Amino acid sequence: MSIRTSNSGGSNADTIGVRGLFSCSAERQDSVRSRDSVPEDDEYDEDDASKWTENQVLDYFKNVCIGDVMASYLKDFSEHYALYSANHDKAIEYLKLVRESSSRLNLRNDATRDAHQKLLLTLEQAEKDNRVRRLRLESFLLAPVQRVMRYPLLLEALLKYTPVNHPDHEDVALALSIAGSVATEVDRKSEELMNRQRLAELQSTFDWAHLLGGVQLKLDTFTKLVGQRKFVRKGPLRKASSGKHLYAILFNDFMMITVSDRRGGVWCYEPYRLPIQTYDLLARNPVKDQFELVNLKSGEVLQLRADTAGEAGDWVKDIMKTANYCYEVMCEALRSGIQVSKVKSVISAEARNKILLGSKPTAIGKRH
């Protein structure tokens, strides 16, 4: 059955599916209840709700309760949505690869190329279907990610218009609280899963033993200083003076800078500098596409260039955010008498600020 309601002008009508208002599973629909059903008199025609007046529609839904249904439904969201959200970006990247593979990418693996072509053909056929309104699969993959963040907003609006003495008020408030917690938990778990995926990819992409002079490094691990190691940023850079191609990887506890070289169509990476601990790191003087990277321990200043001014600014922002946090944690550990690795001192905050403003690290490099 559907309800037809007129807009304020009275000229057009919107048809609302009564059962469509609540998108619940079959077992949950039984829980959606109305404590006061439609009065059984001649004024209501349950078989033709299009004849109902606006007041009759409002009267029908006046005592409908859905708060308990939403509260129960939302409790199951966290784990599944977190996993979905974590894999969403990877799925989008893969679809982009598939769409480009037929024309731009030279895939050496015949099986991979054939699989991409079959998937691409399936996508093209499906996207021509009128039922998908010419939308790509990427649009539909985004919908669940957006939806879980919309539930708190929808329930907040519903609670606003639910009187305090309404039988559903308490349940809607509970559902709103759960929805907020679920959204926060999904964000946290999604970020955690995504970080682990990125660390795993970096672990397999780079020969860390070669980069670190024979030292085996497990990226996905718990550090003594900042807890779980987290990937922050990676990308190509160049030495401003010589144009030498570099590739930098920033984690929450250290930064690795390598020399990148293309050999036989494959990028190879050689160590350029030993890893720099982020509490010994500063980034300063972003000018156009250039910035300076300062190693407070060695006193070295690297003049680096990014592909664009925007990327240079992003590098400086990410490096400083990471470095400031790690520096504060290290200072607090030293003040508390906690020894982290073999570090017994760091540069003073005053000296650090002077270097950030342009002073030479070698002129101030006293550590406290």
C-alpha cells in the first residue's frame, strides 16, 4: 500500500511507500510496531491510502516506533562495516587498474590480462543497463561507506521531532548513541586495517634488509615509543640541486629516504640515508615545490623538491605533525626516567624552534 501526500502548493503529489519507509530485513520488520493502529472507520481506506489526507497520514505514523529496531540493527554493523571501509579504497584502485589495463597498462601476465578484460567487459555491459542509471560500480561501492556515517544524522533529526513523552523517545535516543559509537568504531577499525594493509604492501615492495644494511625489519610491529607503527606518507622527491630521484617513506616513528632508479622498466631502490627517527626530524621553508628536511642528530639539511607546490606543502605538514608528536612523547619519556632504546637525550625545545625558523642545526645542536 502507498500513501499519496500533497505538497504545500497542492498541485503535485509525492507517493510514499509505507513499508518502504523502513528498510529492514524480514525478521526485523515484525519488530516495527504501531501501538495505536489506524482507526477502523469509514474515513480510512486501508486498501487505497492515496485517499488519505495529510492529517490522516500523520495520525497513522504518530505512534509508530522504530527506535528499538534501529538499536538492535546497528549493533551488528561495526565489524562488517569496518572491514568493508578498509577495503573500499583498495577496491577503487583495483577498478581503476582494470579500466586502464586494456589501453594503457602493459600486463606481462596473460592470465591477469585476460581476467582484467573479462571483468572490464562485464562492467561495461552492466553499466549500460538502465537500472543502474548509467552509474559506475564505484558509485555503488561508496554508498555503504557513506550510509553508516548518515545514521547518526538521521536518528538525531528523528529524536529532535520525537516528543519526550512519546513511547519511542528512549529507544531512539539509545539508537542514536549506538549509531555514534558504531561510526567512531568503524573509523577506528577501518583505519587500523588499512594501516596493516599498507604496511604489508610496503614490506613486500621494498627489500628492507638491503636498504638497512642487512638489518631485517618487520614493519607491522609495536614500537616502544609510539605504539603501533603507522604508515603516514610515501612518494617521489628529488634533490633540488642535482635533480637526483629519491623516494621517501614516512612512518610515525622514522623516515626512510632511498635513491630510486628505473632499470629495465622496473623501479629499483637503493639506500640514500640511514633511517631518521621522527623526533630528530624537521621540515621547514616550503617555497613553491621545494622544502628543507633537517636531521637534528647529524645536522644535515637536505634541499628537496616535490612534483608540485601542493605536494611539497603536504610533505612539510605531515612530517611536522609526526615529528612534533614523536618529539613530545620522547621528551615525556625522558622526563619520566623511561629509556627508549639507547636514547638518553634530545635537542631542547628552544633550540629546535630556532632551527625550525632557519638557524643552522650544527650551530645549535646541543642536546638535553
